[in-house]
Amino acid sequence: MDASTLEMVLTAYDETVQDAEAAGHSAAIAHAEGITAAAMLLAAVTGVEDAAARKEVEGINPRARLAA
């Protein structure tokens, strides 16, 4: 994944988590929604299958990257 795609994926994750938490969802639910949103974006941008995109997003661990 190139740097600009990674940035878009992390942004999609972060914004979705923030929105979910603001709506009163737990951190676990917000994280799951963030992973889904980031994977959907990655699939749309790269054309990979949904399951492969989700696995890739989970592999980059967006929560840890954003916490650093």
C-alpha cells in the first residue's frame, strides 16, 4: 500500500471511530466500524476483494498506528 492510500485508510478509520464514539458506541464497536469503513475505502480505491481489503486493514493495525 502506498503512502497516500495508507493515509486515506487511516483517515477513514479515524473519522469513523470518532463518529461512532460520539454517537455513544463502545470503543469495541467504534473500532469494528472503523475497520469496516477503512476496508471499504481500500477495496474501492484498489479494486481488491472486500475480504482481502479487510485483512490488509487489520494487518496494518490502524488503532496502534494512530496512537503512536
